Amino acid sequence: PTYIDLMTLSGEKLEGAPPSGCKQDGDASESEYSSEEDEGPELIETSTRCQAVCHKLMQEQQLAVDIEGVDLGRSGEICIVQVATQRGEVFLFDVTTMGSSAFEDGLKELLESESVAKLLFDCRSDADALFHLHGVRLQHVLDMQVLCAKAVGGGSAYLCGMSKALGRILPYAEQQVMKGIKLAGACLFAPEKG
């Protein structure tokens, strides 16, 4: 598969994320971040686990971050903060369960860190919600939507969504996989789709 290092377009020199499944020398062992069960994302629901995971994540050079919520923005609600490492480890911080203590127990420090790059896609609503609901000022952010637009060019005054952006850079076979994943996800939340 094609690997495009969009991070270098930001004007900073960052280490590029290796393609999925590649380890680099000095990478932490898999058990260092995850609980005993290594399959799938880890749901973080306690203050103690939140502190431990955030402490470990502060050692990373870059993370992928996404936020899910209800009417995400200054008058909405943050429900889940998703964080992924270059090694494919995924942590789901359950803000609905932990409330503002999730941010007090390390998420605020992580998201505001100048030493850890955060990769997001269209982070406008995420940043708005984080600031107005929890006083978090996102720092060292690379918005992949903007970087993708810069990478592929185009004369549009508008930025494209995730599906269109991936369609511009992924090979056809991977686009089909992406469409299948999107449909499967929609079926989980839309009864009329199966």
C-alpha cells in the first residue's frame, strides 16, 4: 500500500509514522501500554488507569486523536476521547463515566503538551468543545484535513471530508475496504441499514 507522510507538510520535521505493523528500534513493548488483554481498544474508565495511560502517552512523539460526543462543540458534550499510538494501540477515554476528572487525571496535560504532536482530522469542533467544556487548549496539532488539502492541491475554497480525502490518497483496493468499514459502522447505529 501507498504510504504518504503528510506530517512533513506542516513545515516541521517530524519522524514519519511507519506503515501499520512496523516496529522501530526503541519502541516500548506492547504490554507497557495495554492491560492484560491485548486485543482491540482499551476502555479507560478509572482515574488510576487514566493517570497511568496518560503518563505513558506523554512519552510518545505523536498520537492520533479523535473526539466523539453529542452536538460536539461549546454547548454539546464530550463522550469519548480516542487516542492511538504509532504501534496501533488504541485507548478510549470514557469522559461520560469519568467526567472532568479524565482531564484532571492527565488528558488535559497530554492534549496541551507541546512535545507530543496530535494528529486530528477537522479538529474545529473538537477544539471548541475541549476549550469551552473542559478548559483544554489543544497544542501541537496537525490537522490532517488541512494537510491533505495542501498535499493534493486543488482550487477549492472548501476543505473535503474524511471520505473524499482518503479517496484521493488511497489505492482503489483500500478505498473499497474503507467503504466496507464505513457501511459496517453505519449498520451498528442505523437499524434501517441492517
